[in-house]
Amino acid sequence: MTLKFATRAAERLMEWLTPFCERITVAGSIRRERPAPADIDLVAIPRIAVQHDLLGAECGRRNLLIEEIARRVAAEARWELVRGGTEAAQNVCTFIANAVQVDVFCATDQTWGTVLLCRTGSKDHNIWLAQRAQRFGGHWNPHQSLTIRARAIPTFTEEAIYTALDVRFIEPKDREIEYLRRLS
């Protein structure tokens, strides 16, 4: 796909999914402005419906975003659900829409920054950040958290992660290996 086509498609997908999210944005190669994205990556904080029993105790939770995606995929002839739901703590839904792969990664307020950072990439950028965390005596789990010397660092924003790793914010379009080599 061209970047222009992928960007328009991602915007339409976000328009459809926004009512089922607290927050949603584009990630991946589109956010990095790569000329030919292979897929569409979205990061979202889904709306959750809490279910209660007859006495008012919480008895379940429904991810309205994942439910809507599954509903729409089932209704569209040229769409296919590849992976859905929250199995194995992945919290990702992958579907093919008219031959375009779409990955929707679910986050929380607490994990928004780290999930967005990880899913924007690039792979080499993520490896570089993980190695930097190790040099600080820490660990970056790109799906959940950042710890430095056994202390949890809030990951509400990407900027917080860069600050904790003593790096100025790197714009998504600069998160490729060529740029990172200049920083090292």
C-alpha cells in the first residue's frame, strides 16, 4: 500500500472504532511515515462494559471494541478475523479487510505510552530502548511497563519512557536504525 492509502484507510477505521474506545490512534509504519506500509496498526484503550449479577457484584467485563470488530468482520464478505480477543494476555485483534491486515492493540491508561511506543516501532528502535533500559539496571516490557533498578516507572506517555531512559523524545519518523546509530 502507499502511505497515502494506508493513512486514509486508518483514519476511516478509527472513525468507525472511536465510539468503542476511550482513546485510539495510529501506530506502526504509518505513524513512522514509511512510504509503503505493509499493514495498519492501531493502539486503543477500549470501552469496557462491566456486568453485574443480581446482587450488584461484578461478574464480568466485556471489551466493546473487540466485540464490535468481531461483529463487523462476521458481517463483511471480504473480511476475516485472524486473531481476536484477549487470549494469552496479548490483547490484540487482527483482521483482514479487503486484503489489508489490521492489528488493533489494546492498552490501558497505565500502559498507553509503552504499547504505543512498542507498536510504533521500529523493531530496531524497540531493541535499542530495551538495551538502554538494561544499561540503567532496568527492563522494558513493551506491553506493560518499564522498571529501573526495581522501581516501576509510569508509562502513561512515550515521553515519560524517553525521560526515564535519559533520551530526548524521538519523533516516530526518526525511529529507524539509521537515526539510532547516530545517537549511539
